Amino acid sequence: METAVLQIPFAHLALAFIPALAVVGILYKWSLNYRNGLYAIFRMLVQLLLVGYFLVYIFEAESALIVMAVLIVMLFASSWIALRTVDTQRRALFTKALCSIAIGGGATLLLITQGVLDLQPWYWPRYVVPLAGMIFANAMNSVSLAAERLEAEIERGSPYESARGIAFRASLIPITNSLFAVGIVSLPGMMTGQILSGISPLMAARYQIMVMCMIFSASGISSACFLVFVRSHVGALARDGGTSVRPGDE
């Protein structure tokens, strides 16, 4: 049986947009923000096409400096986006988010690439860049959920310790659900992609186990670090009775 990956012509790829546009139609029909959906689809298309060409360049260059530059951009971007759900002191909290994702995501990436995979060279772009993307993205989502829930609990008058626990549990809901569902409800993207490319399902399962452990670790450590680092800021909010502060005010 042929194991080569099936090529997708652009004409066939266009068919995938039909159900996506149907969702936009529902948003329009229900008088919701359909423009945001259209913008998200358009931005996804442009970003993925651009990143495809960019990754070809990175993989062919095989430069440690380029890989490090890409990781730094990922880290800064994920730290800023993670605070998108926070209404107060976004700029003041940026350093906290940056340090949290750097610790949780960076340590996990180092362990996976240098310990589990033992990459040679250590900066092998074909592995480091995609794995870093998964790690930082999940750490970003976890920090974002933790920040949003912590702010909500503090504004509700909950003490810091209680708010921290609620926020930490909330930040782990998506990845915990994924751990329960993997292999039963869903075959994750990396495992599916490897199977489609012809790799043995057993080897693909090993890689997916590695991926699930790494994103759970990065998510949990990053959100926990963030919740610890921001204690002084939420303490100020609690003393003010949850008064909102504009981004950048301290």
C-alpha cells in the first residue's frame, strides 16, 4: 500500500472553506460579529501560507542563530497574546507572563529536545521549531486562562490563595480534557500526521505520548509560575476592591 502523503491541490483546498464560510453565515444571520470570523479565516490563510515559505527557508538554512531568533519571537508573542483576556495592567504583567512561559516552556523544550530526542545538532530546526510552537502555544493558553480567572476571582472578592487555586485548575481544563480524550475521542494532529506520512502507528503513539506530557508540563508550570509572580499585583487589586486599572497603569 502507498504510504506517501497525499498532495492537496489548491482547487481542492478551497472546498475546506465552504463549512467555514457557513459558520460565518450563521454569525451574520444571528446578528453577531461575522466580520471577526471572516478576518480570522483570512488571517489564518495568510499566516499559514507565509509561515510555510518561511519554514522552508529555516529548515534549509539550519542556522542556530535563526532558530534562536525564531524562539525568541515565539516567546515574546505568546507572552503578550496570553494577556489578551486581562483588562488590568497588561503591560505591567507582561514581564511576569514572559518569565512564566520562558520557565515552563523553555525548560520543557530543553528536556524534550536534548533529553528525550537527543537532537544532533541541538538546534535541528525541523524538530525544535514545531515543538517550540506547540509548547509555547499551550503555555500561552494556560497562562491566559489563569490570568482571566484570577482577575475575575479577585474582583469578586476572593482571597488570593483561593483565587489562585481556582485559576490554576481552570488553566489546566483544556489539556486535562485532552489527556482523557486522546486515543478514545480523538487522534491528535501530530499522531495523525505521522500516520498519514507512513510512520508506524506504534512509533507515532510514542511521539504523541511525548507531546502530551510536554504540553501538560509546560501548561501547568507556566500557569503556576504566573500565578505566583503576579501576587503583588492582585494584592493591590484586592485592596482597591477590584477597581479596574487601564493597561500600563500601575
